Amino acid sequence: MRLENLRLLHFRNYEQVSIPLGHNITIFYGDNAQGKTNLLEGIHTAARGFSFRTRHEEELPSFGAEEWAAELQYRDRYGSSRLLVKRYPVRGRMKKENLLNGNPVTPREQYGLVNLVLFTPDDLQLVKGDPALRRKFLDMEIAQVSPVYYDLLAQYNRVLQQRNRFLKQCRDREKLEEAQLLVWDGALAQLAAGILDHRLQALSGILQAARQVYDGITGTQEALTLSYVQKRGDGEETVRENPGPGAWEGFYREQLRLRHRLDYLRGYTSLGPHRDDLEIFHEGRPLRAYGSQGQQRTAALALKLSELEFIRSVREEYPVLLLDDVLSELDQHRREKLLGFINGTVQTFLTVNDRHLAPVDGDVAAYRVREGRLEETP
């Protein structure tokens, strides 16, 4: 996978810009609020079809503009392609188009065409932050390489919303309609079983790749371990084996049925992959509770870099890495390990305030960013 060129039109603080992206490492540096992150956002938006910073696309056009566009040219093992995402007014309404080589594509078809790993300072909270961060980490990693998993997630979220809406309606009417709730149980259980099966299968590959990075930084041997934890209304339980989707579907059907009364009183579904968590350990001790900040950040770094190896193992090529102001959050030792890991291996685009924080050589391009303008520097 290789990105070759990015074009932005009325995107954030860029009226119009075209940037060659063919180098192994491209560095965007400069003061804050100059537009460095906007460039990574442009790459992500063109590749994925949506921004990683906002769900409100009306925030993306430049000041005074309505329309915007982001176009990415890339090359994979199948040849060169072009992705264009644009939004523009038509008869008083905004229209959005996602195009691959000029042909419309759906969000599902676009997701995974260009495999990306995005690493932001928020990801350093992966170990001690909210469980939603760790679920998102798993979901985005697996969905990039599995359209089946992408579909399962989309369908699960729709059914979950419908079941929760039905529970609230029952509560408002002060009447629990068990027969109809069993129908929602069946639909949700089948999808939950597929999601859990995919997550558990992926976990061993993620752990193997993360251990290599973690051991390389800490000098330990297999000190990092991961456990998948099911959150339930009455506590939590570590999943120690995977009996397969059929067994999980039976489990979810029974457990959801047993929680009818609880879910009715609460107005939401208290069991399922949407509540599960990933527990991260160093030599058997949970890092979230007992790890130092350095250990927690090292584990977060190892997990994010494991995405690179996990995707390569499935797609047989490395994804592209986007590093948004991460180097300034790491000490010198971890910066050196990170840069040593990616240099010459993974095509990388990174933003930093200080150019000296990224002392890399080889096939490198560097741009100073000032008020939405780029100046290439040595």
C-alpha cells in the first residue's frame, strides 16, 4: 500500500493544495493551529470517507465556502487508484459523493480500500481510559480486514438501538412484552455471537504483534498479556476459550432472556459486545490499576503498532501510518523505538511542532506548515 498524492479543495484552512505523498516518511511541522492535523484529516477523509475529528461535515469547508473535496491517489498490489470524497450544494441541499476512479462507492465498499492506522495522543489513554476506547481499537482493526465484521457491527448497532427503544417503550407503558422482546433477543444474539467470535479469533494475532513491540521497548519477554472481559449486569467474567458462534448465540439468547426484567427497569440492554472490555496486563498485573504512566504508554504504543502487523498478516502488505502529534507525548527512548520500528518499513505521515523530534533519514520529505501554506524544507 502506497499513497501517492493528496488534493484538497476548500478543506479546513486549505483553499486548494496538491501534495506529493510518495516518500517513505512525510513530516508536517510547525506551530499549533497552522493546519498540520488538517492534512492528516484530509488523507483520512479521502481514504475512509469520513473525518476522524468530527461527525459534523459542515465544519470541514474553509471559511466562507460550502463545498469541499478531498482526493487521494494511491497504489496497491492491484495498481493505481483514485478516491474522491466531495460535498457540495444541489438545489439548496448538500450532496455528498464517494467515488473510486470516478465510480460511486458505498461507505462499506470504501472502508478498507486504503488500510490506515491512525495514532493520536488520545490513543495513549488506550490502557487506562474508558472501555469504549478499547472496543473501538478492536473494532477498527478487525473491520479493516473483514467486510463480514464491518457488516456485523453495523447490523448489531441497528438492532441494539431498536431493542433499547422497545425497552423504553415498554417502561413508558409500564408493561413488559416478553414475546416481542424474545424476537429482539434472537436477532441480537446471532449478531453478538459473530462479533465475539471475530474478536476472540483476532486477539491472539494482536497479542503476538503487540508483545514484539512491548518486549523490544521494555527488554522483557512475553510480559504483556491481554484478556477479553464480558461485562454483565451482575459483574464481569474473563473469556478463556472460544467455543464458536453457535455456542455463543445460545449463550446470548439465554442470558438476554434472564435479564428481561433488569433491562426493562433500566431501559437498555445490559449484556453484549457493546459493553465488553479488553484487560491489559504486565507480568500478570493489570496495567490500568497498577501500571506506571510509562508502562501504560508503552502498552498503548505496542497495541497501536500491533495494528500494522495484524493488517499485514491478513492483507499481505503494510497499511499506512498516520501519527498526529504523538512524538511530543513520548519520552526520547519511546520516540526512538517508534521511529526505528517504522523507518523503512511503513509509509508514515506525521505531525510535530519541532522538526528535531523526528530525526529520521532516508526517503523523507519535510514541510513547514504556516497558516495553511506548505514550504518544503531539507
